[in-house]
Amino acid sequence: MTTITAVVAAYNAEPWIGEALEAILGQTRPAEEVVVVDDGSTDATARVLERFGDAIRVVRQPNGGCPAAFNRAFREARGDFVAMCGADDIWEPRKLEWQVETLAAHPEVDVLFGDARVIGEHRPAGLASERLANDLYTEGVPAGVLDGSMLRDALYRGNFICAPSIAIRRGLFERLGPFIEDYGADDYEYWMRCLRSGAKFFYDARPLLSYRRHESNLSSRLLWMAQCSHDVHLRYADFIEDRALVREILADDLFRIARGLADEGRAREASAAFRASLRHRLDPRALIWIAILALPAAVRDRTGARFVHLSRALA
């Protein structure tokens, strides 16, 4: 029988952790164990966790960030598969039941994920807002056991795997090593690492959870996250056979990074990033931005704002 460990990483999660744990413990097919890593919370998270008594196992550590908390949770887990959940997300009641049924039908699968409903009202402004504004995480991905090359190319375009829907074979995690810590694309890098290792993925088109958006999880560190995503694309560029795709994605990355730098008033760095983008693909917008960034600061800000307004209107 396949055994499951549900793991939760929690940091100052007092408003949401109770609802998340109730959904985990209320599964139609319960997990064999539930491990919560309290990652140095300073609010009343610990008091909320006490309410669940022996139904969960709580591990406490100094604050190290979400990847560090999940690394600790995986080290503590004893199940054959580890199912990840954010402290602010809500699993559907049959999530684990469906995933265990999948494993019975497809024992070769190493990583399972599904769709997600989005709850919460926050929408970020500026960098990456379009990608984060989708109501569903996956588009055009066929349900079932996924072809590795298809998933590789689709995922290289951007991370559409919702981490709280994931159940991953613990042995695979032990073989590939931990998430990269203090890194804004830790889960994205890990899915690419799994793919390169030959891991088998299964996609369930049903929403497996409600993913909560709010100010703290759509962090203001969007530029850093874009830079980390670009780093993932560089790390796995040699894994992609379609070289035109690599050039397209690297150009898009650098354009987005350049726009983020321009928004922060870092004109010289932004201009360098736009020029780097042009080395991968000719883009008239990048040429216009380079010209704008060469203007005196006062003129540059007004001209840049007008160009952004025009670009959005045309889009």
C-alpha cells in the first residue's frame, strides 16, 4: 500500500493554517502522517497548531524561508510519497484519494500535480502581473501521464505547476537532493531537475486545491523572482533541443528583468539587460527602451511612462 506524508511549511500563518490543516486532516483518504514545519513564526501560529494535538507532528526551526522549511519537512517524512501544501492553501476533500488512485493505475509515476482554483483578491502591479493573473495554473496540458519531451518544452516556457498540488516520490527527492534555498524559483528549478532525471509526471485536470493569493505570497520581490527564473532557464538551456525556443525564452526573461530594473530607476543596469535581450532576439521595444534610458532622468521618466501606456493600449 502506498503511504503518504502531507507536509506544510508555515511562517506567520496564523490567519490560514487552521483551515489548511482541517482540509488535510479531512481528506477522504487521509495521509499516514502530517508534518508541519514552523519556520520561526513570531505570531500565534504555534497556538493554532496546538489545537490539532497528536493529529500532526510539528517541527520548529529558525526562519530560513519556504524552501528550507520544505527541505526539513522532506527529511522528516516517512511516507512513500510526500504531498506538499502551503499553510494558506486548501486541499479539495478527495485530493489524496484521487492521487492514490492514480498511483494504483500508474505505479511508474514519480510526480503528480493538478489544477488549482485561485482565491483571494490581490493582484500584483508591474512586473509579471500578466502571468500571475490567470485564474487557473495550467492551459493546454493534457491530462494523464505526460510525455517527457512535451512537458520539458512546455515547462521551459514558464512554471505552470502549482506546488501545493504536488505529490512526489520520496525516493526521488532523496536521490536528487533538496530544493535550492534562498532562491525565488526553487520549485520551478526542482521540476526541471526531476524532468532531466527521467522522472514520470502525471497531470490531473481537476482542481485539487484552492490556492490563496495575498500580499505576502505575491511578494514585492518580483524582480528577484524573475532573475531566478532566468537562472533556471540558463541552467537547463542545454536540456532543450529546440534552440529557437531557448533564444525566445532568454530574450523574454531579459526583457522582463530590464523592465523591472527600469521601474526601479536602475537605468544603466536596465539598458544592459535590454541589450542582452537583443543578442537573443531583435525586439523593437528593447531598442526603444534603450533610447529612452539614454535620455536625461526627468525626460526619461515621462517618456517611459508614455511608452508603457501606449504599449498596454496596443496590447
